[in-house]
Amino acid sequence: MNVQKLPQNKIAAQLIALDLDDTLLDANTTISDQNVLALQTAAQHGIYVVLCSGRAENGILPYVRRLNIAGSQAGRYLIAINGCSVFDLHERRQIHTCTVNADILHHANAEAEKLGLRSEVYSPDTIYYREETSWTRRDVDLCGLNGKVVPDYDAFLDKGFPKMLVPGEPQILQVLQKKLKADFGDSAVVFTSKPYFLEILPPKCGKGEAITWLANHIGIPQEVTMGFGDSMNDESMIRLCGSGVAMINGLDYIKDIADYITERDNNNSGVGHFIQTYVL
């Protein structure tokens, strides 16, 4: 059972990183007015506000526009693909990237297909797969990206990509996850971002590592970074940020390792309430 963890004093933060789904976004995948106001106010105070998602860059842009701070220095950066890409919105380019080795991609795909599953890989604006299924369509719709069938998918994987995702029934993915973790060891990161999404990422390349890189890039001490998250793909962010904040609606494991837990959930502006109460 989690004990409520709240700050005793105001928290000094110079960079706030925010997961999207089930954290900044409500059940309708929108950002509330209270969350927008809190983050705009933080940016006005010179605090960097960094959206930090498993989505690809183009899938994050609608939320960048909703916050309406990208023109400022404080709203300049976003982190995509669970930390595999740091993107500079002013220069319109990736400034830091990680990729999964092609051999890892081929092996993961082969194991997925043995179980009747189809894998996907990503560019900033497109999700690629061997064939469209109800599961690949679900991911395309959720991310707001283009979906594209690649006939020679095996050869396509030779390029290497920032991440591979295997969507499917949670109980089947648990079997695949156990197999891939055993096969890859430290050569890749394997986890479920949602029960029906299994992800394969490069080693030592998560949201927390990307925030560490970005903080160093812009000259911010790690101890004044703050990260909000709810799920397993937020673990490194919660662990590595100076202040790791778990959503009260998050997984128990994430709440256990967090420094703080929000008082409100994602459907009640938990992020904005926490920032307004304990940071601003």
C-alpha cells in the first residue's frame, strides 16, 4: 500500500519533464486548462517544460501546440520515442538519437511472428509494419501518425530504428517479453508501456537518460530536474530526475520509487495542481 508522499517545502525546479498518456493527458487524451495554465506559468518563470513521450515527434506536436510555449526558450525541446530522440523545435531537428541494432530488431520480429504478432518500427511521422492488423491500427490511431505497410519488411529492418513496438493481447505479450528479456540481456531494453504494447529500445536509452542528456546540454543541474509519470516507461525518468513525481493513478511500482505522488489523478489536473502548489 502506498503512503502519500508530498513535499514539505517548495521544490526548486528548472526543468519539468512530462509523460503524456495517463499523466498530462486525461482519459480523452486532452490537456486540461489547469494543466496548460500551470505549464505556461512555469515557462514564463524560465522553467523548461519538456513533453517526454513514447510517441514519435509528430504524434507529440498537437500537444506542443496546445501548450503554446514552443516559441520560447523554455518550450524549445521535446523528448520522443521514450528517450530515443531529443528534438529541438526551434531548429526543427533531432539533436540526440539512439537506435536499436538491426540484429535485435530481426530477432524480436521473428519471435513476435512465431506468436502470430506483428511488429512495428517508427520514423518521426510514420509507423511501418509488414501488414496492417487491428492492433497496428490501434497504435496508428492513438499516436496520430501515418501507418504504412512495407512489403519487404525484413530488409527494411536492416536500417536500424529508435524502437520496435509489438502490439497485441497482454497475456501473449507477457510470454514474448519474458523470452526477449532472456535473449537480449543488457543488449536491449524490453518493457510494456501499456499492457497491450511491448517495446524494444536501445540499452541505456530511456526517458531519464534523455533528460540527463538534455539537462547537461542546456546547463541545468540534475538535482533541479523534475519528471512526472505513471507507468514502466517512466521508470528511468522517475529515478534519475532530481524530483520524480508519480501520478496517484499510476502503477504501484512507480509510486513506490517516486519522491512524490500527486494528490489528484490525470483526470483532475494532477500535474497542474502539483506544480501550482509545490513549485510555483
